[in-house]
Amino acid sequence: VKDKILETLTSLRTYSREKGYLASLLYHEEDSSLMRFANSAVSLNTREHLFRLSITAYADRKRATFDLVTRLDNLDEMKAGIDIAAEMVQHSQPLTYQPTVPLLGDTFVDDSSCDDTLAKLGGQDKLHFFNSMVHDLETSDLRLSGIFSSGANTVALTNTRSDHALYFQTSDAQITVVLAHANLKWEVIAEQSAQQVSDLDSQDLRRQLAFLVERYQDEPAQQLPLGRYSIVFGPAATAEMLSVLDWIGFDGGLMKRGYSFLTEDQVGQRVFSDRFTLIDDPSRPETFPFRVDLTGIPRQAYSIFQDGIFQGFVWQQDDADEFGKQPTGHTVPHKSLVLQGGHEEIASLDELAGLPRNEDILYIPFLHYMNIVNPSRGIITASSRFGALLLKKDGSLFVPYNVRLTQSLLDIFGDRVEWLSRETIAYNTSQSYGARNPTALIVPKFVKVNDLEISHSNPSY
Amino acid sequence: MLELIRHEIDRLRARGATYVDARWVPFEQTNALLMWNGNLKTNTAARESGIGIRVLHKGAWGFSASSDLNSLPALFDSAFDQAQTASERLIFPVRLADKEAIQATFESPCQVNPFEVPLSDKVTFLRQMDELLNQAGVLQRVADLTFIRKKILFFDSEGSQIEKLITEAFASLQVSGQDAQGVTQERKFSLGRNGAHTRGWESIDSHLFTQHADRIVTELNQVLVAGECPKEDRSVILLPGIMYLQTHETIGHPLELDRILGYELAYAGGSFVTLDDFGTLQYGSQKLTVRADATLPNTPGSFGYDDDGVPCQNTVLIEKGILVGAITGRQMVEEANARAGRKIFAGSGGCSRATSFYRVPIERMTNINVDPGDDGSLEDIVAQTEKGIILDGDRSWSIGSNREQFHFATEIGWLVEDGRVTDVVKNATYKSDTLPFWNSLSAVGDASTWEVAYVPNCGKGQPNQIMQLGHGIPVCRFDKVRIGE
């Protein structure tokens, strides 16, 4: 199939050249399947196999794109699409800057992150995985929800300036399992990201669920008083906040447009805790990486924050073109963000709960419906969900109703960070909007931040 | 093609499937243009076609979709096999509420097909808007247009055959600038349904957009020099630019029946509403009447027939504050009635929709509308407000996982003191618990304040689906709401 894809792109490039077009061709293929569970049943079992071609035509400073869902063997349709894009660009408006059509210096093929076994997992495999995971945990009151999404994702591109092409293929799976009480409305969650089939571990998920279920069943939930808390964030919460940081923090284009809380003056300055080191590391296969960006720039580990010091904004090609900057190899569907672990030797929630402590600690594994209240100040808001716990200083713990946190990322990742766990984990942040784009960040399993304000506390679920 | 699809439906029925439907989309076109500070950053057209097959077998759903129509039998078999696997973990076998077999067509109102309008005309419109927005105080200006046109042919094993042609037009303007503290402030305008407008290119009314371009620039400049929103309790008066989202997030989503039944628990969340609440829950004050009205002409929430093949309806959800209805499709009403042990729902509310041929239909909002009230105009409501704040423009929104509480930030606020508008404030926010909030509804504006806002991008489901819908909303006032946090 790889050869067929590359041959097809070559044919389309030849066609474009013969017609005198300047064009780039981006091919995307996904073979996706998703089994969804709700109320302890399989509520949906889907498979979609889709081929997309995105054609961008250029004429001087003008640019236009035509996208189509097609078939790999339908060359006529794809050529017609190229003609449409070429026609569109004639009626476009020139940009104020010259858009770059990159010259790809080499053909780059990377299918090392594709595990066929994972990509082709069938419905029976998924059913067995879930059944073994929740066996004995599920009851008539405690119902299973979740998803097992898996598939193969292929991206390939070339352009009429280049004799070369880029090809990326990866396999991925995203597993979410929720046990929800039918009447009391509480829910606990365990999640897993997989790039190869050996990453799947149903018993690890089972252990996480069992720990939380026991606490939630035994401890009646209580409303937390408003006020300031020491909070330990789980991997989902940390990954979600880093995803927002990726957006309104160090993206050069958004900074130039006024939607960042960091400024160019802060490059080289310490803006976060000296415990905070964030890199974009495409050598980590768990992040479904692009080791070359879509303009052909080789990607290597790229430091964004080192010991809290801001190393600089990242620039994708189009923003770099517009604002006169040098692209940094970040013209990619997603980065490979890694928040480095710290020194705290805590590898599980069980260990966290058993840690001696001289204060109450609120554990928030998951932040629901995060939104940006004020991008210029980095203020986000979100609610806790899925298995929060209050770890009392006397060693006991209780279950809190959900609470709301409205706080600046400058505070959350600033000097209030007390520790990060040594152990890290890949957390899958893939969205299932539009085309498949498997995405994961590597984050410490636990991050402790002191003195954060809870601004709203639910009296019930 | 039609014969082939019917043949395959019959074949799967003969294999033992309880129900089969197919949505063939011969074409779905989109055209999106976005001009940012004079640069046409987005100039994209797209076209897709394909078919989605849904099979109910042994009480479970299977679904399969492809853009390749050359192997229909394999595609139908794949959906059947998916259902077969799904049936191995089954608690509540799927049953579908009764409906008529319908042979029908529907075409959304469109005078000028936007896909027949020259690209140069669209670019000219955006350039005009960009020039209008390019004024003092404005650092970033954005104008965008999005058009969708799709044909959907629906067939089911109950004898229905429905053909739909839907055209949508969305457009918005946005400006932003930075205040003295370096904080970005913004104002925007989005096209809604004004009067009897249709949804083609003709709805892109330059005169209307020119008026709003001037307004949002003026208001942005007021915000840029305004003081901070106070942190205190006040009456909040929500204008349509935020009232639509309040309705969407804290009435629309909590009343999706699949959510209430726990089908979104692993992702989007649940609902504080239970089946016991229907007919009894005091959702809001007596001034609150809400309906899911998919018969309202000329909005994205009206589509003729849903993707279960059920005709669009006008269903009351909340009547004088009491919860009486939900957003429903064929599957969920049967399950809800059975679980409740009583007939809460008489039948499907016709709200089952899929965003594309490769997604499965789920309960979606149509037009979730708050009926206009009898508390007069905005000016009348302001005159009757002792200490309040008028809020407009969505800036951020975050809602609890059961939709039980929320936090919203708005683009602009106008303080109201003793019945008079005083100062503009910036960085306005408000938050509350859903039920106390709607029960604090103390004034509902009359028809003069009622507008239909379009929502082009409501996300729900796994795999996720983006849906277009509408909200008809009046100006509303809520008392003793926390602002400024």
C-alpha cells in the first residue's frame, strides 16, 4: 500500500507539473474502528476506512485548497480536484507575504511506529479486553462505559517543487473505561494509550479502577469547603493543561495575534517553576511522532522550557512566513510534548494515598470541559471529575463532589509546584473530530501544586 | 444505485437483521473562507461522498461507512458483522419507537446557491468587511464565510425513502485589541436568522454586516478603556450573544435523552436530570418555557426529517418552569420509557442526526428556543433592574460534567444601577448552579428581543460529530448571580 500511495502522489505531481500548476498534495488515509460501551453494553461498533486528498494550489502570493474524500484508485477524481484548486487560486486574493512551498530535499518514509497487530484489532479482541478488565468490578449498580478506538493512520505528501515525498504511518489505540454508579451519579475512570499491541494492559486498568471503586463505594461523597488547596493532578489533568499551554503559551503565531500569555521579552526568562522542563521530543514513539515536519525539516528534541526558563516560541511555516520568522520544524499535525518527571517516587494512586502527609491534599485526576477565560493572563477554568479524592492529613481519605478551578497556568506551573513524580506516562489526547490524528503527551503521573483556589464546590453530583 | 441499496437492505433483512438503514450522500460540499488582517488565510473548498450503513441485529447496532461505493455488499456485511459482535455484550436490546414509512423530500430554503456564486464575490465581501473593521483600536480583525450544501438519501427497511437537500450559510466578524494592561479584548458578530431570511448566499447581507461591523468596533473600543468587572452578586441581563450559549449548555445538552440515559458518560458527561424528573422538576421559574422546534423556518436546526427518518417536530421541553420533554430519537425514547416503567415519551422527537455519512446518528439539538415573555423590551427590563449587569458575547464557557454548574466569560458588560445603564466593564464573568440559576429567571423579554442564533459547530459523541443548529432566545434577566470571578 505504501508504494501504491507514493506512486499515486507521483502521478498526481506529474499531472500537476504538466498542467503548469504549483501545488502541494497531502494524502491522508485512516482505517478506524471504535467500540463504544454504555450502560454495560456495546452501544456502538463502527468501522470507517477513508481516503482524503488535500490539494493546495499556489500562484504568486495567492493560495487555495481543495479537499476531497476519495479512493486511492480514483486518479481521475483526484486530478479533477487538482484542476479545481488551480482554478480557485486564480480568483483568490494575494497574501501580504510570500507563502512557502517547501523544497523537499529527500524522500522520508517512516512506518516504524505502525504495529499491524494493533491497527487490525477486531471487535472480538476489544470485547475480550474490556470483559477481562471489568470482570467482578461491574455490577447491576456499577455500569461500564468507555471506548476502545484503534486504527492505522497514514499521512503522505509531496509538491510540484520537489522530486521527493514524505510518508508517515502509525498505529494507535485509545482506551477509556468508566465505571459509573447507576443511581448515585459518581464515575471513576482509567485510561490507556497504545502505539503497539504490547502497550495494552487490561490488568493495569483494572487495578486503577478497583482502587477507586473501593474508595467511592465505601466513602460517601462530601461537599468541599471553598478555599485554597494543595492539589495533586493526575496525568489527564496535566496533559489537558499542557495542551492549552501549547495553544496560548508558546505558539508564535498566536502570540503575534495577541492570544498568548507569554511575550517575546520573556524568552530566556524564568516563567515557570524550576522543576518545569518541557520538550518536544519526536524520538518518543508513544507520542505518534513526526520525525520530519511537513515541510521536510528534520525534527529532534526541542526544548521549550528548561528548568522553568522559556526557551522560545515555536513557529510553523505559515506563521513564520507571515511574521518574518524562521520555522522551527513545527509544521506538524501534533507535537510530541514531554513534561519531564521529577524526583518524587510515586508510581500509583495507591502509593500517593499511602504517602505520609502533614496537610490535606486534593487529588484531581481529570479536568472536565477546560476553557480559556483570559488568554492574555493564561487563566483557565475547568471542573474536577472521575475519581477525585481528598487525602486527609490524618491518613484518611474521602470522596469530594466535583469542584471548579479557575486559575492561571502561570500559577499552576509556577513556583507553587512542589514536586513531580519521577515516573511518567503517555496520555492520549486524540480528538475524534474530523480526520484521525493520534496524539499523546508524556507527563508525570502525578504533579503536586500548592495554594490553588477552589472557586466553586458542588453540593452533589 | 437506489436499486442496489434497496437490494442490500432486503438481503440483510433476509440474513436476520431486525432493521437496516442507509444514508447515501452523493455530495457534501463545503466552502470556507477566512480573512485575517487582510490576509485570506483560508480559502478552502471540499467535496465528499459516500454511504453509511446502520444495522440492528440481535438488539445491537453495527455501523460501517465508506466513500467507495464499488463494494456495497461487503460494506453492508461489515455493518451486520459489527452488530453481531456488539450483540455479545448486551443489557438492554435496542428497540425503535414506531414511525410511519415516509416517502418525502425536503429542501432547505435557499434563493442563491452559494456554490454557484463566484469566489471573487465572496473574497470581495470579505475584503469590504476587513476594510470596515480596520479602525483605530483594532489590532486583529477576522471575517469569515462558511457554506455547506449536501444531498442525503435515506432508506430504511421499514419502507422509508427520503431525499434532503440542505444548504447552510454561516458568517461572522471579529475584532480584538489590547487594553492598557496588555489583555486582549474582543467583540464579534455572527450571522443569525433575521426575519424571514433564507440560508443561501442572499443571507450574506452587506448592509447588515456593515452595521454590525461598526457596532463591534465601537464596543471593542469601549471595553479597551473600561474598568474591571466587579466581583459581587448582581442581576445579570443576558443579551442574545450569550443567552444562546447559556440555553445551549444548560438546557440543550442536559436534555439530550442519550446523555440522561448515560450514553455519553465516558466522554462528554451525563446530566443532572433523571427520568423521575419529567413532569415534576422545577427546572426554572414560571417565566421559562422552552421548546425543541425543528419546524422553525430557515435555521440549521430545521432539516425536514431526522436521520431516523422521523419528521421534524416542535416539542415543548420546559413548560412554565416544569420539565416535560427531552431531545429524543427512536431508540432512546423506547429505552427511557421501559426503564422508567411509564410512558414519558409518546414517540421520537425527530432529533437523531449524523454529521456525515461516516458517522452514526445520535440525539442532537434542533432549535432549542426559549419562548419570548411579557416583560417588554431590553429598555423595559433595564428600567426595572436595581443593580445588574448586561452581558453579551461568548468568550469562554465551561460546564460541569452533569451540566449542574457553569462558568461563562463574556466579551462586554454594562453595569446597571437603579434602572439605568452606567459603565462598560471588561473581563466580565458569571457562574452559578444550573437549577438555581434558571429558577432565578425574573424577566423574559418580549418578541422584540427574540432572535435566532446559529450554532455551526456543536460537538458531541465518539467518534466526535460537529452539528449545526439554532437557538431562538429573548433577552432574559436572572437575579443574585455571582459575577467577576
